[in-house]
Amino acid sequence: MTFSAPIQSLVQQLGIIAKEREIERYRRDWAVAVKLEQVSFTYGEKSEDTAVLRDMNMHVPRGEFVSLLGKSGTGKSTVFKLIAGLIQPSNGQVLVEGEPCEAGRVGYMPQKDLLLPWRTVLGNAMLACELSGGDRKLAKSRALEWMARIGLEGCADAYPHELSGGMRQRAAFLRTMMTDKDVLLLDEPFGALDALTKREMHLWLLSFWEQMQRTVLFITHDLEEAVLLSDRVFVLQANGAGQPQQLRIDLPRPRKPELVHTIQMLDYRKRLERMIYAQHD
């Protein structure tokens, strides 16, 4: 069947428009590293009364540092497990870089460092390369380079039990980073550290993020930590009641630990406290 010239021209124009819309949709999806759309999750029996998350929406643009804040039991670690593809939502969809989430698409550092005790620091860092069948020589070179940059120089042959708490966390972060994923999930990585070590860890984490511009999602219960590190903070509510509230942190970068002593920090802390405790009034 043949069409007249005007109809053929119209068909071509519609095809161009459809293609342009597809490209624009792809650009929008590409610009968002992590997207949760109407996500619900229930452990055990599927009852609204036991829902951890209900119709949750959250968009995280590429390259942002975003913290998840909230009381224990508000679903922060559940959100991470969904993004990591370790569990599936009861409803809704979770997208990572525009694709349905699946295990292995993100780098995930859980609360405990989980370093393999029979492997050295270098051996733990090389784990992702070994599992993926990558170039071991190149991976070793990169791991040694990063050890020097994050304060683990000379520790390549050390075993986890020989390291301090802060050094173990650095080693665990190195292993996560060596997955070469653009999205990193850090679940309370500094929660067990003393105040002085935590301050030091904030410095090198900020330095790493500013150099590499990875997308980082970070769980914390520490309000000052959330403000110091983040571009935005999401405050989750108990039992998935309502959408997470979010607060943009409009403070210049690079940020220094001395920021915790400023009026701006106090103001952001007060605003986060109101967001958290208003949920329980």
C-alpha cells in the first residue's frame, strides 16, 4: 500500500516526534540514578498493618550525596535492600540508572564491615574483581593506589583483626568502591566509631566523593553527620506512613568538619528534629 506525499510526510514527522520523546525520556531516566515509584514493602503476611513502606516515592539525581534519616524501624535498611536488588517490592518499581534493580547493579556497604577474616586488606579489595573475572593486575594496581589515598598505605598484607575500627571501615569502603559501581549504598558505616575517628572518616569520604562524583546514599541516625555530608536528607516515617520528607542542604562545598560549630548547622539540625518528631505528635 502506498500513501500520498502529504500522508508520508506526516508519518515521518510523527516518527521524528516519537523518537524525540523517547530520547527525552531516556535523558530524564539517565539523569536520575535511583528512582522509587509508589514502592510498598511488607515483611511476612501482606497486610497494610505490617507494611514497612507504603507507596514511597524517592528520586536521587546522579552525582548527589543523599542521606536517609529516621528513627529505628522506619525502613531505611529496607530501602537499601530494595535498591540493591536483595529483596523485591510488594508493589511499585525500583529503578537504578533507568533499569529495574537487580543484585550487582550497585555497590553496597552494610552496617558491619563484613571483611573476610582469612583475607588480607588487598585480598578483600580484590574480591569483586575475582568474582567478575576482571583484570587482576589492573585491579591490584588500582587497589594499591587507593590504599595510599584513603590512609591504608602499607596495610595491603594486614588482616582485618590487625586493624583499628576506622581502618577496617576504610578497608570495607575500598572493597565497595572496587566494584566500580556508580551508585554506592553506605548503611551507617561510621555508627560504631568514636567521635574523633568519625570526624576523620567524614573528611576522607567527602574528599573521595568530591573527586569521583559517584551517587551516594547514606544511612545515619546522626543529624550533624547528615547535614555535613549531604546535598539532601530524606526523613522516613514509621510504618511507611506518608511520603518521606526531604530537606535540601544549601551549604557551599567543599565542607569542613568545623561546619558543625556554625549557626547554619544548628538551624539545619533544628529543622531535621522538627521533621522527625512532628511525625510522632
